[in-house]
Amino acid sequence: MEQGMLSVGLSSVFSLKLLKKVYEKNKSYTKFIVTEQDFKFISRVVQESKGLCDQKELMQFINGAEILDETLLSQNQPEISVWCYNYTFHYIDEYGKDFLNKFSEIITLVNKNCTISELNYICNEPYDLQRKFYSSIVEEKLGRLHQNMAENLNIINEIHSKLHITTNIFSIPVSCNITVQEDNSILEFKRRYYDFKEWVTSRVPDFFTGNVLQLDCTDLYVNNITFPELIEQLIKCHKSCSPKQWNSFSLAEEHYFDMEQAVRCLQECLDINLEPVRDASGMDGVDKVFDNLLLYHMPYLIGKQRSNKPDGNRKLSLAAEVDDSLLRASQNESKNGADIVLTKKVVTSGDGQELAYYTAGAGIPIYIVNAYGVAVDVWKPLISLLAEHYYIIIGEIRGINNNERPINTQNEHYGLYDHVDDIEKVIEAEKIDALHMISWCSGAKQAILYAARDKVKILSQIIIAGEFAPYNDSEKDHSKFRKSVQEIFQIIKNDERMFEFYLKIINKSIFKNTLDFQGLTNKAQTAEVRDIVELLFEIIPQKDRSIILDAFTSKEKMRNFLTMCVEYYQHDVESVITSLNMPALLVSSDKDNVANPKQSEWAHSKFRNSVYVPFPEATHSIVKERYIDLYNLIKQHLETIG
């Protein structure tokens, strides 16, 4: 009997490939139907996927789909077989909650006009939450993901009970989604390993001399099923379904590698120096930081408890046999921003000074509001990724140098509202009427106050490690950096001779330099030496100091910077925040010594429409050090809000 195949949830290349194969292998399907939202989204995803060998074929397939609407459904449609793909791993958990509520509305529409023959729901295997976690952020995130999965299954069960139709649940390890498309879990694991190792050695160059990173492999697994095998399993299970019943299948059950096996295999074919362990008692603080990062960003490594043994007879795909495509992909894993070209532009500010700003890319505009005293270059890695899809604008933050002081006003130094005026001038010059805003640290209040002027439509606010105080009882949320800035400002204001002393204090004590680990170890018995992990998060690497700490390279810059910061700290923006309606994404770093993450939590409670994402094992320099993770988070936010 002829049927139409309605596919809902086309959220990735993998989902399209999977459902395309299902359609092609089922001879009773005569129409491939998608929602208009899915059609637009997946078309863009496929078009923007670089290096996709079957890109043309996939575009032809999606362009041949019929769009779901009431007109289509009224044309004497055959029975409809519904396939819902719900990939529930989100950087922003809140964005996955409403998917099945919208899906229920689609089912109601279809059922009103047609006969639904079956409902096929493809979802992720649940995570095993019995594993020991070393970060509350990681544990809470995985707990929310697990809860979301359970709630989604409840909604599917309600549809099944209401319509009395065949309902098939196909659970697939999330790593299948990664492994069988152009991005794969092995490369992701490799990137995480090398990024972390570089992060540590940029702070303590000799840390891994005699030290090997350890990974707790308890309940960690790497999926080891090929795409043809997955399709074969799916079709086989689909054919065996009992009519009008609730049928549940766990695909890829037999195709997985124990993580310890996988790591040892990786050691043989890739340059990975990592020791898999089962007993975590020997892991040090640095090992646990790596564990937290890995599981936060790759939770699909956590498998459910299994009664059978891992498949020891199969080779680990994409690891034991490293082919040319893997090597090519590994050479293009990420950008560091070195090749991004920023176009410099100049506009005259309201006080008569020349105001420089920079642009890159094309598309919907994003205005980046930088932090005080930090060079624009710190944003280049993130801009290089964003500029592939958006038009990026970033302005210089004036006032650090004496020659940037206002010339047409009575103000001796730049204040918060002067910087907001600068934003307004740049956006006027660009003739933009709608944009997203991304701000960092002291850029937060600038972005908030500009949005309140209602000059253009602000599509969304993305605030990274924002400094929001003062607010009621905010003193407890003031960072060590904020307290130091205020104290030093008062001291040097009254005693010019203390400048040199505090320049050294800030550069050596507040923002520590590279450490000699072997020398540190030799002093380990003294009370002066703290946990190496705590020190790691306080160090600014030598390669980044010139762009992050420029404000502390001279008395002139330091005096102006401290003055601007103290003035910034005086502005209470709570009433402004509560008046804003646009979607907001608030991001914090759990190891931030400059902007306490508690302030981002507070701001989240005040915005009318916001989500809050705390990053584990991250410093204030998140825009530079974790720019790929930040990009993925921002990308999901922008795609979700449309």
C-alpha cells in the first residue's frame, strides 16, 4: 500500500542521510514530506557543509521533498508514515524542551486530514548517570539531558495512547550521529586532547615531562557501527514491528568499544599519550579537569550499563584504519583566526574624535562589544568562525590612551555612556536596522544600555562572562579582580609613587605568568605552593598577555583603565535589564577570577527571556581559549531563535 513519509526533525546531515536511506529502501513510500521549517534549515546546513562528498545528491533529494501544509494534506493523501528524529544533545538544554510539543501539534494537524499508519521515533540512548563526576556543572547538565529524554518519551507515549497507532522507538548512541558524518567522534576526542594539552603547557611548559594524562574510562564507550550497518539494523527492526503496539529497539547494541580499548588503539595510530584507568584514586586535579571537559562536550561517550562484553573482534573504525579523509579532516579541525581579514573603518564620534571599528563576513549583522583594555585581536578566532555566516562588526573601546580622551566635552575620562554613544555612531554609519549583540565582561552594560535606547531592533543579546554589579547584596558576588581594581585605584589616586609597585603586583600576582613545574615541585613541601590546578586558572600565557593585558603596560594606560572600571562599577542596570524583551544567552566561566559567574546567574534571573549556560573549567578568557565551544553554543542559540 502506498504511503507518504513525513520526516520531522531534520537537524543535521546525519538525520537527512538516515531518513533518506529509510525512504529509498521502503518501496511503499511514494512521497517524502517535510515541514517548511525543516526544509529551510536542512537546506542551509547541507549547503554550508564544506567537504561533503554527496552534497549535490543530498540537495537534489531535499529539493524533491513536498512541504507539509493543509493544502497538501487536503489532496487525498495516502496513509502517512511519520518519522521523527530527535537529537537531544544540546549545548543549550532549554532549546530541546519544546521540540516534541511542536511535534504534537504537527501530529494533530496530520491526523485531522489523513490516516497516520505508524509513528517512528529515533532518539538517543540514555546516559549512564551512575558514573562518578568531578564537576557539579557536568553532572547537572547530564541530569537535565537525561530528564529531557524521559519527558520526550512520555509525550510519544501520550500520542501512542491517544491515536492507537503502531509506535516504534529506535534508540541510537549519540556518537552514531557524529561518527558516520563528516565530523566524527575520534577527531573530536583528538582535538579535545590536544587543546587541553596545549592549554596546560602554555601555562606550565614542563608539566607533562614525566607526567602522563590519565582518563577514568569507567562506563565510557566509543560507538563502532558503520552507517550501512546502522541502516540495515534500522530496516530490519522496522520490518519486525508489531502492529498497533509500542515497539522499542536499541540499535548498535553489539557494536561498541570499551573506552580503554579505544584509547589504547588511538595510542597506536595517533599521537595520543593518554593512560586509561579504572581506579580514579590515582588521578590528580589536572586529570579531573580533562575528564570534566571531555564529558561536558562529549556526553555521548557515557554508555548505559551493558550485560554483554564489548565487541573485541572488530577494529575501531576511523582509528585502527586511519584513511586519507581522516588525515585531511584532522588538518582542518579548527581555525585560530590568523587568516581572518578585518576591514578597518572610521567614523567621527559625537565628541569629535575619530572612532575606528572593524567588519568581516556577510549575512545578518552581529555587533561585538569588547571589554575595556583588551585588543580587538582577542576576538579573531571566534570572528573567523562567525564571519562564515554573519556580518561581524566590532568597535575599538576608547579611553585607555590619553590621546583618546573626549575633546568636545567636559569629561576628563571616558565613561560608560560615552562608549554606548560610540556603539550608536557605528551602527548609524553601517545603516543597520536589526542585529544581534555579543558582549564580554565590561561590554555587558554597554550592550544592555544600547538596547534600551531602542534605536534598532536587537534580535538577541549574547553576554559572555558579564560584569553586572552593583545590585542588591551584590558585594558577595564581587570578584577578586574587581575588589583589587577598586582598592588600587584609591591607593594610587592619593599616592603616585605606588604606581610602579602595583604595575608589578597586577602583572605577577593577579595575572600570573608561566610557571616552572619542576621548580614548583621541588618547593612542594612549603606552605607557599598551592594546588597546581588553582594556579593553572590564574595564569595568563605569555602568547596572550600582549592582547589581554595591554592596559597594564604603562602608567598612562593603567590609570585610565582603572578610572574607567571604577566608573563602570557605579552603574546599576537592573531596571534596564528587566525592561528588555529580546532573547538573551548568558554564558559564564566557573573559574572566572574577573567576573564572578554568580553575576551571570543573577542577570539570568532578571532578563525576561534568557537561558544561562555555565562552562566548566573555563577562565575569563573564554572568548580566546574556548572559542570553538563558544561558537557552537552561539550558533545553536542563533539557529534556535531564527
